[in-house]
Amino acid sequence: MPAKETAQERLRFLREALNFHAHRYYVLDAPLISDGEYDQLFHELLAIEGQYPDLISADSPSLRVGGAPLPQFEAVEHRFPMLSLENAFNDDQLRDFEERLQRFLKSEATFAYMAEPKLDGLAVEIIYERGVMTIGSTRGDGRFGEQITANLRTIPAIPLKLRQPAGRPLPELIEVRGEVYLPIQSFRELNDSRQRDGEPLFANPRNAAAGSLRQLDSRITAQRPLDFFAYGVGEPATLPCASQSELLRYLADLGFKTNPLTRTCPDINAAIAHFHALATERDRLPYEIDGMVIKVDDLALQQRLGNKARSPRWAIAAKFPASQTTTRLNDVVFSIGRTGAVTPVAVLEPVNVGGVMVSRATLHNEDEIIRKDLRIGDLVLIQRAGDVIPEVVKPIPESRQGNEKPIRMPDTCPECRHPLSRVSGEAVTRCLNLHCPAQRIRALIHFTGKAGLDIEGLGGKAVEQLLAVGLVKDIPDLYRLTVDALAALEGWGEKSAENAIAAIAGSKDASLARFIAALGIRHVGEVSAELLSKSFPTLDALMVATRPVQQTDSEPGSADPLREVEGIGEQAAASLREYFNDPAVRDMLAQLADLGLNPRSQEPAGGEQPLREMVILFTGSLSSLSRNEAKARVKAMGGQVASAMSQKVTHLVCGDKAGSKLKKAQELGITILDENQFAALIGGR
């Protein structure tokens, strides 16, 4: 066989293999090969296509890397208009929607609905001819969109070639519609990168997704971690589907991601109930949604109901309260964090954002204030997402009256009047006085909180109360508290005092990793603390390692013992050395040792690690022990704790009110444990 024909056969195999494995990885989240094996196949494809460029096909995975910049976007007319949706903002308006359907059909029958999360992204249409992607476009004005085919091809979740549905032929022509979005974590990482490079930040994930898709250079789009959910087609009548729910299953069979939170609802009341349930989940989702789309499930009924001038009669968008709004920036105050970071906080005219009254919002740091050109008196756009503190997105300069005032960072700490400092290369201004009262309060709250030793009964308000009455000034004072002293305080009783003292006593047995993390050392979190505890089994050993390098017992010029720990960088090492060489810190640790604290690395006896092959994820609330204690038990027995569902997870532990992770685990065949089974796994409670 001639070389070119052999290359053509090999390319056909590589395209099919790479598209198959991309679908397993990006759509099903269940890969069958390693990243390295995938990369080898991809590099072979690129090499053959480089030798025979005329053999590059429209479904080649090489098109995902992007191509040469375009001079401009071309207009594309949608064969069937991409209509907008009417909005509903409360339950009554949703019931009115059903009444309108009944009046139009002259029927009092109720309808089954498909309820789908309304992603806050960018709607697109992708045309496939004989199963191969040919044209992709934005929604535009509904009739005409912009042709962004090259950019859409870079998104791994969008198939370049459709999969053959079981027992059915591929459609000759299909116009798939869906939402391109940027996951929240990816958005934050993208903005962090842009900030480091001095580029303007995106206001929200939707703007970032839109900006990424409207790049004339598709190579830039390829670098953005965009994702995609399919939700419909231009003309469903040509497909073997009788309902919206069947259509979504059909799209999944073709190789598209569909949202796992869609629900078929038997009536409007069930749809309303799902809307409220989705609203409670909203802040925990890895992507932003601004509501829920409710569609009549029966496609024949959709056809009968038809469309109005700008929207379909058979669908409506139930909207959540806005997460962005405008208000007045009345003043700026400066907050001191536990590491001394000075954060400017905007004092706002109170306004409702996402269902919450907001009167303060973070301004991050001095550079952000300058970059955004914020001034006291400005009308500003603010946003709130999840449990994150609201932030000021930008000013509205067109509304300025001329009496707005510039925002100036203070020269001294507003709490202790110690001169403030800003290290070259850092964006944060700091108070370097370790005995600053503001830092002391936050350090104590961190020490007793969930990220610290998780001492039950000593939450933030309790710690503030203990400081206010003078019972506690520093960490060792916690271990000098008595039941009588606590019980005498307002809001405390004998039982709550006894429980708190017992929890404080129990914290003396904390692992070294937990103790290090609880100290709140700058640049040292849970992961770094774990790494340190494995290299230095006692607190004394760690303190020896943090002595200035030239004063250690090592030979002159030998390596820094902290930097020899894999994962501990220069910043963390310097911060550890500064912290443990502070005389006040050494005195505090000596007091804690006298009070009975002697944290050590907690390895299983005999070095046994019965969970070493396990990656465990938790969902729901546990009744017999805290989530942090459960994680600590897993780590102590050699297991790993996952923070999100992935193909690496081996076991899912389900407590009360298990969330969407349970369904995903069932789909992936992951071992599922209830609380009793988990207790047996770790050797009882």
C-alpha cells in the first residue's frame, strides 16, 4: 500500500480513537487511557498531518488547538430563529404561564415539563452535516449570529464528529443548540493569571466566556478552559424524539454533555418545587446559573403552541434574584487580616443582591482600586456569587458629578498604628506587628475554627466574647479556661461550658499537621502542613529546621532542610523561619507544651496504611463525627481525601442529605459507603 494511503488509514484510526477518548474524558468523566497515552496518539496525528496537510479532515482533533487569526467574523443566518425567553420572577408568574398555555389550547389539562438549569454563559448553535461539524455561530440577535466555528472546535466537550446512536442512523442535518460557559474555578484562575500579567480582569464568568469565544485568534480561545452543555436543536420534528426529555437523551447518545440537574416534572407545582431546590444548590455548583428554564416536555405540544414574535409560548425562564446590581460607594474602611494583610472594604448604600442585603464589599487591594479607578461617591456595579464576600466590579464613570474623592491607603495600621509595609512584587499592604490586636483576634478564631483545630463550642462569636471580657488574650489562655469561668458568661450554661472545656482538652491530641495549619502561618495551609509533618515528626524537629540556615547543625553550604521538603517553596520556607524565630511565638509554644500540647505526626502503628489505595470523597452531613475529623482519620490511615468528584475517587461516603455527588458516583461505578460502613472501614467510631 502506498505511503499516503497507509497514512490515510492511520489518520482515520487516530481520529476515531482520539474523538472516542475525548468523549470519555470531557463528557462522561470516565477516561479509559492515561493523559500520556492520549498525548502520544495526538502527537502522532499531528506528525502525520504535518507530512500530509491535504489529509486534514473537518473532524480532526488537531483543529482543537486553533488556527491563524481571522480578519473579522462573518454573519450566519440561523435556519430557525434562536428566540429569547420570557422571564418569571415568582411562583405566581409561573402558574400564570401554565394558565396562558391552557387558554391558548382551550384546555384545562395540566402539562408535564422539563426543568433545566439556566446557565449564565453564551448561547451557540452548531451545525452537523452527515455527522460532522461544519458551522458554529453565536445566537446574535436571534436571526443572525457570528460565525465562530474555529473557536467552538477548540472546546473539548463539543464533538467534532457525532457518535452513532444505537440502532439509529445519524441525522443528515442537525442544528444543536447549547450554552458555552466557563467554570467558576477556571474563571478565578484566568483572572489571577490576567492580574499577574497586568491585563484587565473579566467582570464575571459569562463575560469571560463571551470574550473567549469572540477572539479572532482561535489559539487564544484554545487556551481558555471553556465547557459546553447541549439543551436543544433547531428543528426537533426531524428527530426520533417525542419529548424534550427524549431529545436530551438523544443528544447524549450523539456525544454531547447534557446537564445532570435537568428534571422531568409531572406538573407546574413539581417544576416550581424543583426551581426552589435548585436555588438552594446554586451557590454550590461549579458553574454559574441565573435561573431555570421550564419547557413543555411534549414536542408535539410545543409545535401546537408555537412561537410569539420574540419567544416561544412553550417555555419560560424562572429567574433567580440578580447577583449584580448598582449602588453608591459611600466610604472605604480598612480591615486587618490574621496575616496582617490590609484589605480596603467599600461601605455601600445598602442594596439587595442575590436575595441578600449588602452594605459592604471587598476592594481587594490598592492596585485593584487604581486599576478600576474607583472613587468615594461613585455609582458602582457590585456582584455577589455564592458565599463569597460581595465585590465591586467597576465604577459607572458616566454618572460622576465631579465631587467624588480618591481612595488613599493608610500609612499606619488602623488598629495598632504600626507603620504599614508593602513588599516589592506583592499587591498586598501589611501590618508587620505580630501583636496587632486585629491579627490576634483573627488568629485565635482561625486556631479554634474548622480550618484549625475545630474546637467545638468556640466559634468566632465565642472567641470574640472571651477576648472582650479578658479571659483570653493569646492561644495558651484557651487551655487555662475553666468550666466555672465559662459558665458565668452571658449565653453560657454549665453544660455548654463543660462541653467546650472537654473539646479544648481533646484538641491537645491534635496531629502535628493539624496543629501547624491551625497556627495560621502565612503561605502554609493544610497541604503544606501535611508535607511538613511527614518530614519533621515533632514540633521540636520542625523548629530546629526553621532556624536560620547558617545556624543549623548542618555543614556550611548544605541544603536548607525546609526546601528539601517536596512542595515547600521559598515563600513558605521564609514565612516558617520568620514565624518560628519570633521570640513571642517561641514563648507561646513553650507555654502550650507546659499545658500538655505535644503534637506529633500520627502514622498508623507499625507503619500500616490500610487506606493507602483509596481516594475518598464525602457528601452530606455525618452524625457521629465532624467532616474534618473524618478526613483526618482517612489521612491518618494512609488514604487520600478528594474535594470534588473525579475519576480518581474510589469511595464516596454518604451522610445525611447527600447531594448530586451520589448520582455521579453511581454513574461512574464508584463504591458508595453509608456512615456505618465508613465507621467499619476506619475501625469503628
